[in-house]
Amino acid sequence: MHVYVPCAGSAVLATILPGSGIVSDGERDPSGRLVIDFEGNRYGSTSMTTYADRVDHAAGRHLVRYPTVARLAVLPADVIEVGAYNIETGVVTVHGPEEAHLLAEWCRVDEARDAGLVTESNGRHHRERDWEPYLHSPDPVVRRMAERELSRYRYPPGPSDR
């Protein structure tokens, strides 16, 4: 999943809260605009304490095409790709120093890592980490239980870091 920030002077800035997680899988609408989802945690949810948490929420909606007002079709020139999000691990990877600087400015922090590039939410990757030890249990009943629990949290098939 691609991670973006708005370009300076972009009309997108009037719509999206600073520090919002902005994602896309590269989908374009019929006019060639890039379809993005975003999450700014406008209402202060305690499950979105890091930048990666906001990216995770936006990515989850984007992947399943959940109906939301937090989706836009924007001109590709209105946003800059600064990194990638791996929904399996809950980690935002910033492409390079210039992108890290842009992300830090967007999140209003000194350095990009200060925004929180790893989720702290109760996302899929956390559930998998919790159940991982049980997948290797010598007891087949425990292994089946872990496999069953993990299967409840699977996203639709496809690349894990689209």
C-alpha cells in the first residue's frame, strides 16, 4: 500500500487534517485521478495514537472499499508518495531522507520516526503476534485453535503490502 502526503499548495490540504494517514493501492478513477483513503482521527480515538495507526485504519477501509467520506479521487500531482505500508506487519517504511522530511512536516514532528511508524492498535498483525506461539505448540488441538482464531482476521486475498 502506498503512503502519501499532500503537495504544498494542493487543494487536498483543505480537505484532509494535518498528520492524516493517506493511502492508495494505485487505483485510478475513470478520469485518471488517484483514489486515496485517509484517516486523521478527527474525534480523538484512543486506538489511533501513532501515524501508523491512522495509516492502518485508512488502509483497511481502502482494501475492502468500505463506504466512507474519507475517500477522494485526487490529481496525482496533488500528492507525493513518501513510503509504503505493510498491513501484515503494521509498519510504515519511508522511502528516503527527503520523504522522511516531508512526512515529518506533514505530521508536525521533528523527525518522521517521532510520528510513530509502527501501529499500536489492535490490528491484525498484533493478533497474529499474540497467536503465533500457539501455532508451534506440540498439542494439535492448540495449533488448530490458533489457526481457527487467525483465520477470522484475514483480509481479502492479495499482496500484503499493495
